[in-house]
Amino acid sequence: MDSVRRMTVAVTAFGTLLATLSGCGAGASRPARAGGAEAPRGQVARSPTVPTAPATDPTRIPGVGDRLYRQIARGSGQVLAVYGEGENSPDSTAVLFMREGPEWRPVARWPAHNGRNGWTADHHEGDERSPVGVFGLSDAGGVLDDPGTRLPYDQDANAFAPPNDWDEAHQHDFDYVIAIDYNRLPGKPPDDGARPEGNDRGGGIWLHLDHGDGTSACVSVPKDAMEFLLRTLDPARHPVMVMGDRGQLRA
């Protein structure tokens, strides 16, 4: 009974968070990386904190409506929810939820950024908006060595090195990346160029290190968040990402 009361308090606290999400401003446009992943600027490291915020059903992910919630596989036990500040905003908050029995428990929260032009339910190459939807998180990699993840990890300092013409603020964007399974083949390294839905639909959309402002379409979080996620996400629990601005998430 005590654990149920504690769960109710945590979930109740998270509702207040959704009503007050905020972030930093968008940055200037950056060139896309060869292979599809995009540019974004400097990290603000923060330790994971358990969200605190309206009373809601603990068997649901707060702020996610029926349309998207039905797309979360029954077997999924880990959901990274990215709550965008607004349709045209690059600012968002990422919250990791873990399923405990029938209930979802928020375990960590971080500031994040998305596409510098905001969000879209109809993403196309070059629109600089992140796609709204539910996507798998199945493959990882980066410039740095595997930090101890269960996800397949492809370490390649050359393949994941930012282009030489990117400024210093972007030089560590791809130290760690997790591929977001939008228009890609799961089971391939994040920098694999296959786009099953065609090049016009965009691709190479990753979760990667934050640089302080909006991205070309990826989602970025601080380095400590990436390390925490890489060490926590478990393929056996079928982790997925639910992402979009708050309005489209609730629809």
C-alpha cells in the first residue's frame, strides 16, 4: 500500500511539470551531416531527477493521448517521452518512464532540444522539424567507447565525427548517439544510410548530445542523460520514444 501511495504522489507531481515545461531559444541553421544526422551546441550537464507534478492515471504515460498511446507495444517496458514546448519551438523536456506492473513510473527528467523549427506529423528532408510519433530505440553508437549499454553499439570515431566546418560548440554532438527508428532499418548502425520510405521523408534522426539550441530534426539531451539512457535502456524491454509538441501528443 505504501508503494502505491508513493507512485500516486510521483505521478501526481509529474502532471504539474507538464503544465510548466520551458526551455532555451532556437539556434541558427546548421548543415546536415553526411548520412543524415544533423547539427546542433554545448551541453549543460544535469543529474537525472525524478519528475515532480496533476493527478492522472498511473497506467498511462502522462500527456499522451489515445492515438499515440495505442502505438506503444504492449511488451514495451521503457518509454522515453519528449514533451515539446510548442509546435514551432525547439525546446522540450525528456522524461524516462519505466513500467512496474500495470503502472508507469517516471524515473528521470532532463532538458532537451528538438528541431529548430519545432515539430511536424509529416516530416520531410530539410524542414528542420522533428517528427511526431512513437519510434523504437534499437541501436546506438558514437565517437566514444561503449559506456556499458545493452543496445548494439557501434564505436567509430571517424564515422561519427562531426564535419570539420562545424564550430567548436558542435564538436561533441555525436560522442554518443541512439538511433530513433524513423525511416531506417532497425538492427543497423545509426549511420546506416538506408531510408525505406525514401529520401524525401528524411532520416538519420538521432538522440544525441545537446549543444544548447535546436537541431535539424534530432532530439538532444545533456551528456549525463545520454550516459544514463545508454546504461538503462534494455532491448529486452523494447524501449520506445514518444515525441512531439504537447498539443499533438495529447491529440
